[in-house]
Amino acid sequence: MITKENGKVELLAPGGDADSVKAAIYAGADAVYCGLSSFNARQRASNLTLQELEHLTRIAAQRNCRIYLTLNTLVFDHEIPDVLELLKGAYQAGIRVVIVQDLGLLHILRKYLPEIEVHASTQMTTHNEGQISFLSQTGVSQVNLSRELSISEIESLCSAAHEKNMKVEVFVHGAFCISFSGQCYMSSGLCGKSGNRGECVQPCRRQYLLPNSKNKTDVKAVFNLKDNFAFADADKLYDAGVDSFKIEGRIKKFLYVYNVTSAWREQVDALEAGNKTGSNDKRFETVFNRKYTAGYINGTISADMFIDTSRDQSLKFIANVSRYWADKKILTLSQNADLSKNTELLIYTSDFTFICKGLITQKITAREYSFDIEHKLKGKINEGYQVFTQDSLNAADSIKSKIDLMQHEKVPLRISVSGSVGSKLKAVFRSPRKSITLFSEMVISEASQRPLDHKMLHAQFSRLGTSQFVLECIDISELQPNSFIPQKELNRLRREAVESISDMSIDLSRFEIPLLKHGFSTERIQKKAYFIDDIPESSLSEKTAAETVFIIPNRIKDVDNTADRINRNKRITPFFSSILIGEDFTRAVELLLKLDGRTIITDNSGIADVASRSGIKWIAGPAFNIVNSYAIEALLNIKGFCGLFLSPEFSEKERGPVKIPSRIEVWSALNLERKLMTTRQCLIRNISGCNKKVCDDNCLLNCDRSATIANAQGKRFRVVKKPGFYTTVYF
């Protein structure tokens, strides 16, 4: 069992590019999570190169900050070699912690690269004690909980995780997804850009036509949530046992990261010192936000959590554009503004499409200004466009100048060279922490020209590039004068020495994983599933072309009655839903143990964990998001695993076959609508109205409503709320 170390809580900040990582470190983050060019859940972020990553890990280490690498997307079989190459480079750059979603990648890391610490991404949708237990079996050391949980629900999971020697991280600031993370297929279904592959185009932020709309202006942002704001509840989260406070925002730039992280640094310091904490901070009003809510944390899932615009609420409206002369660079506003020189402005269209950012270089009148545009225009500046300013913009130069000065301190390297004609050259490389002795592969000869003198050796051995070292001195007192060794041999010695004594030196052969064991095959036992959400009173026919699968609600109203009805129908296979929070998980476990021992299907790894420990065979449902052979190998280590549904994100035509052991059944659904998302929120109220402002237990148990909406392209979606089920969107 673990407890919070010395009363400390980790402050985990985002880093979408090098400047943002530096800003997070400068602001006092204990750790920064960032991604490389691929296999991370924020492909729209700038992300880092391996060279930048190595530089940043050294800066971080010198300031007692850690860097975590996000590899939190689903990975297909044909991509595994590329992932390993990326991991190899990241490890050489100093990465020792990786955040993952994919079970196959998790399996590879724990089995073949055990020195890399693995954290579970919020994309793994962890929200109950069984899932904590399941992840503990896979070797996860820290888990990011689902964002939909209340303080009491978080506290319970912290206790469960600490019993399993795992740490818990919780998002405390930034954007909310309307769907449970890892269970959203909306971007994939509508736009072919998968959120589980890091490509989400945020269709949930868009406006949709409501039912019975008479024109295309009758629209509403029905899915659009305000931003997460747990600042005032930091003490409650701390007391609940949370080990890591995580700030969202890898798409945001350095100024956002600095302001939010610095405010949270002060809050965490106050917590750890036992001092009074703040309820707000003015810095939060200067950065991008959609207004703030603490609804989930406080257990109040209400209409107040939504906002019907994606506009940045930190922007201050100045005026509309009256006219812009591009040749003269003069901007005329619709009203007096009295802006000073060097004020930065942002210009948006009337429907809030970004056009440009620029700087006032001269005030001509209270309405007319010389205006220099930064970078490229996103469109022509037209009359009526909106002009804004933002308080934080004018602080950008100050912060940028400070983070630009952040460089890692080079480690001094001392070299002693010795030898004589006819012997091999001996070179001893010493850093403050390590030393290594190397010998040349060829013997020293007598020089006819360019002998090994101090100047020549210094020139060759000082070429240390972007490594962590800087040459301090060379001792050649024991080297015979007029000795000669080819320069390429000196370069080899230098490269080998730097690699060997580097803090990041590794055995690269460990990044080559063996092929899967024999017995894995693309030939499968195919099973068809016909889904029902109610059990008929009479027993089902023994002769059916497909297996009948009963979808058990998220909230089970009567456990005994449900168990009895299932047990009386031998042809029914129970299906446990993906979202089972708190008491819902407890009741689902109670139901599982009252069944007659038949094989179950589960979308929830917590139920799989209980089944495996209870001798019950289980089938992994679609929400396990299985897309590669190594995920299947991972599940083979969990007792009772006997079958699977492949992920909705998987297409054999596009991705190639997955290798599956012949004894494992592969299931597919005959009659399921394509699910786009599941949410803990009430969407019906946003679409067709409901007098209840708060979504409570009674809503979950009894509400039975549906509605249809459409996007701008005319695609229609069904929003469904059934008794006992969370709201689900179908395509």
C-alpha cells in the first residue's frame, strides 16, 4: 500500500511544444506530459522532435521536474515497429515514464521494457475499483481517472489504488469532453478522424439543428461543456488522496501553460504547507476558457455545465472593424477605444472564425490606428468583424524572454589520452558521475603528417554536438610525441564514450520484441450476437442463428429479479456495460455473482477482473478497443478470457488481420446501431427541453426519451435516454 509521499501532490502540466514545456517547468510543474510526432492523443498539437525532447528532459532534470511521454492512442499491428523506434529514441532522450491507452502497447512495455514506468491515460476510462484491480495486474503505476467523477467517487478509487500500490491523477483544469474519454467515436464516425487515434476534430463543439427546426439558424451547441475548474476544491481532492493534479491543454500555447501552472503551483504549495488555499485566481480569466464549472467534482450534473458558444471567454470585446486599409496598414474601429501603442489585438469574423493577431504601432485617433499583422492572415479583414484584446497577451514577451534563456547545463568531460607507437591508443573519459576506458581498434603508427597533438585531439573530442557534455580538458602527458591515429578512429572513440557514459545510455537490443507465439492465427471462430435490452417472459428458442445478448443497464434497478430472469433463459448471454460507477459497479458485481456461472460479455474491465477471480469465463466487448495482436496476448494473461469483439475503430480491410489464438472466439454484432458516444450528462434537456435542471439518480433510473438532431451537412443522429442507461448518441 502506498500513501502520499511526505504530504506531497504532483503538479502535472501539459506541453504541446518546446516553449510550452519550458513554460511549465518555469512555472513550477513537478512533471510535464508531452507528445512526439505520432501515436499521441493530440495530433493537432505542435508536438516535439526527438532532439527537442532530449534537450527538454535535461532542462527538466536540472530543475527536479520529470517529463512523461504520451503514447495514448490505439496502435495497429503494422505500426508496432514504428512505435518501438519512437520509444527507442524517446528512451535515449531520457524518457522513463510513458502514458498509454492501448492494452497491446501496455503489454509490450511491461513485458519487454519493464524499466519504463507506465501510466494509464484517461482514454482507458477508469472509474471503478475493479478497473483499478485490472490495471494493477498489467503493471500500471499511476492511473488518470475519468473526468466525470465526484469527490466521494474519487476518494473511494484513491483508497483502492493505494491498496494496489498505484497512484491516482485527476484532471483539475481545462477542457471537458462530453463523452467518457476513450469511449467517443463521434469524430471518427462523422469525419473519419478518430479521437482514439489522436485526430479528434471536436464535432462536440459545433452547433446542431434542433428537432422541428424551420430554418438553418435554429441551431444550438448541444454538446458543448464549459471548462473544468477544480481550483476551489483542491483541498478536497488533496484530502481525498489524489496523488497528481493534472492540467489539460497540450494544444494551448506557452502563455496559457505558464499562467495556469503558476496559479496551481501556488495553490499546491499552500496545500502542502497547511495554509489557506484560494478559491480563484485572476490568471484564469486571462487565458482561453469557455467559462468554468466544477459540476462533476461537486456531484452536480446540471444545465449550468453547458455553454452555447465555443468563443474564448477571456477575450475582451473592443469594437467592430469599420475599415482596414491593407496598403497603409490602418485599422478603423466602429467606436472610440483609446488603445495605447503596443496593444495586441485579435480579429474574428462575426461567427467567430479567427482572422489574425496584430500589434498597434501608432494611435492616430481614438478610432484609427496603425496596425501590424503578425504571421499570415487567415482571411480578408472585412467591415463588421470583431476586434478583441486579451489581458495575458501583453505579458507574453516577458515570459517568452525568460523561457528562451532556459538551457540545460553541460556536464564537464575530462579526457586522458596515452599510448606509444606499436600499441593501441588508450582514452579515459571522465564525467563527475561516470568514467570509461576505451582502446583504439588499430595500433598507433608514427606520424608522417598531422600528429596527435593537443590542438588536434581537442578539435576532435570537443565535437560533442547536442549531447549533455562539454569538453573541460585533455591530458596527453602520457602520449608518445609524433603518434598517429586516423580521425575516423578518434570520432568512433568519442561517439562510443558519449553513448556509454551518458545518463541516457541504453541497450537498444531490448527494443526488439519477439514475434508472437505459434498458435496465433488469422483464422477465427466466428460468433454472431443479436442484442436485446429487455428479457422476454418466455424462454427463448434453442434454435437461433445468433447468440442472444442481453444488455444490462448501467443502473440495475432490481438485482435479484434481473438475475432470476437471466438464469431462466439459458440462451441469453449477459452483456455488462462500459460505464459502471460507484454503487452501479457494486450492483453489477452482485448480479454477476448471482448468475449461474455462464459466460458473460463485458465492456468494463472491472467486471472482467471480478469474473477472472471468480472462475467465470468472459468475453471482451467492443469498448476494450482491441485493435492489435498484442492486446489479445495481454488479455490471455487474465483468467477466464475466452473471446472478443474487435474495436469499432478497427477495419481489417485498412489495417490488416489481427492474429488471434484458435481457441479465442471472435464476436460481431448483428443489430447494433453505430454508437458515437456515451455521456453522464443529460442531452435531451438541451435538445427538446426538460424542466429538471439537475440530472440525478431518478433521471438515470426512469427517464425514457429520445430526440433527433442534424449537423450542418444534414447528417442525423439519435440521442437516446433509456431507463437505467446513460444518454447515448447513435449515428
